[in-house]
Amino acid sequence: MADVVSAQKSGKVVIKNIGLLLSGDIDQPILDADTIVVQDGLISAVGKAADCDTEGADTVIDVRRTCVAPGLIDSHVHPVFGDWTPRQSQLGWIDSTMNGGVTTMISAGEVHLPGRPKDIVGLKALAITAQRAFDNFRPGGVKVLAGAPVIEKGMTEQDFKDLSEAGVKLLGEVGLGSVKAGEEAQRMVAWARKYGIQSTIHTGGPSIPGSGLIDKDVVLEADADVIGHINGGHTSLPEAHVCELCEKSSRAIEIVHNGNERVAIAAAQTAMQLKCPHRVILGTDGPAGSGVQPLGILRMIALLSSLGRLPAELVFCFATGNTARIRGLNCGLIEVGRAADFVFMDKAQHSPGRDLLDSVQLGDIPGVGMVMIDGIVRCGRSRNTPPATEIPVVVASTHAVH
């Protein structure tokens, strides 16, 4: 259920007979193509079968006219170590989420670690350890980008320089530690940005006893790279304040599963009205008090598409290409040179939708038929989604299916 990162390569993989190819690119969400060729974990060709070199493949997958999309990216998780979370005393949650189509997760802080150190030496050590551990160890093959320290009072510019030089690229949610004032947060966010560390700020009411409110004025003054759970985690700011954040800030608008659903829809619709849908990214904000949500990203896509009345193909981009571009990741888009991280889907059995996209716009979660990471099949028919109407078939392979 969890693999140490190895040097195994996918070799040449041909994915054929694609019925619908979602690109992850919000400017062109659907591609006119039926074939993807992968070489050693990277996309080498996308197009019509007649135009692609499909000879000599190590693995051939017949998609059977179903949908291929970039692997989903969860922009907001709280891992600890390995595939375990003490928040709900649960094992296997990351592998389970991979069965929901997620191939990459981004930590917003390893805050649930029992006895988490809050002194400066300790928080830096934890961040470096988490970054190294998840870089070396991928539960279910999922790429977990971790090592996100929660900033505390007393940190200096040198601390951020040290973190960057050690390989840390993320800050945990600003506001979960002792730094809560806008001016102080802005200073540290600027230091982080100077050294290539991306920041996320907690938005809304306290998540657990002991945490505090971060209001719209603090969010705007801190100017973090990502407005974390803009719809609350769990408690949202007033809807008018959320819309104001979308308008006055130019930063990423992160909408999460474990937040206010009504405000989630309002934030997405506001981004559309402001003509900046490229800023919208999706996360779960799990594990949390409400549990672990293996299908959280798919549920958000269905929610925003159905009740938010947004085209399903655009909402899939919120969870793929938008996040990849904002986070600087080599995945999330179907284009040559990107990582071969894919989720294969079809409409759920007996959904009233005409096809996959129509079923999502009606509010149904699609069925996952296969997940691939770096060109290697990580699961077949998902154990968590409703069963897909059709699933892909590996028709030839020199690799074992995980």
C-alpha cells in the first residue's frame, strides 16, 4: 500500500481508444485526441492514433472510449508521516484517496503530529524531516509534497533562508501558529517568497479549539500566495467578505471540501464573473474533524458543476491544470513533457447522465476505472467510487499492475 520511491520506469506506454480527453487547461479543457504515448513516465505524444508512434510499446491500455484526465491534485492536506493520520486514527488514507483519482497532494502543514514542536529549531527540523520522508516514500504511489512549517513569532529571515536551502518549498497555513497579525505575517510571507517558498493563509474562523479567526483584512495584508480554504475550514467568513477577497487579491482562490459549501459555490461563481477562473484551485483540507475524504476532490467537482452550474470540463481544470500552474508542478496538464499522471473515468453505472460530463453536471460522482502515476498503473477499478460503466483494459504489459 505504500512504496519507497524507486528507479522503476514505465518504459513506453500507449493509451489508445480514448473517448474524451480532458486537458486540465482551462483555456482548452477538451482535446481532440484519442491517443497518448508515454516514455519513462513522461508524456511524449498526444494526438490521433494515426499521427502517433505506437509501435514497440511495453504497455498498451485500451481506454474503451472512456475519459482520460490529468490525475487530480489535492491542494490542501494535513499529512503526518507515512499513510497514517492521528486526526482520525486512520491507516491507508492516502492510498484510499488515490482510489479517488488523486495523484498529487500538497501539505498545508503537518499540524496533527502528536507533540508537534513549536519552537523555531523544532519546527524547522520537522519541516525538513517531513519533506525528506515523503520525497522518499509514496503511499499508493501518490506524490505528497510535504514539509510545510507553521510560522511562529521570533522567526527571522535567516530561518526562511535555512529552510529553503534544506529543500523546503512550502509554508503551512499562516495563522495556525502564533503569527496572526497581518503586518507580521506579511513580513514573513515576503521572506518566504524571496527564498522560493510558497505560502498559504488560513481563512475564516478557528478550525479547532485554540486556533483563531483570520479575517479578510489580515488575509489581504498578509498577501500569501494562496488564500487557503477561502470558503472556511470549516467556518467561513461572510460571503460578501469572500467575494471581496476574490476581487481585491490577485492570489490563488482555494476552495475546499471541508468548508462551507454555499460559500464554495459563491467563490467559484465570483471568480467566473471576475474572469479569473484560472485562480481557482481545489483541496479537501483533510484529514480533519469531519474525517478523511477519499472522494473529496471528485465531490467538489460535482458540487461546483451541478449546484454552481459551471461546465464540468472547466471544474476539472480547477483540480488539475490550475493547481499545477499555481504550484509550479510538472503534472496536471495533458501535454508533452508533463508527468504521465492520469485518472481514467466513466459515468457511474445507472447515472441518468448521457455521458461523463453530463453525469457530473447532474451532481453524480464519476466512476474511476484506473489511476496511473508516472506511467505506471497504480489501481484498476476504484474500490471507493461508484462502479464506472466501462473501465480501461491493459491489453499488453511487461509491468505488474499494482
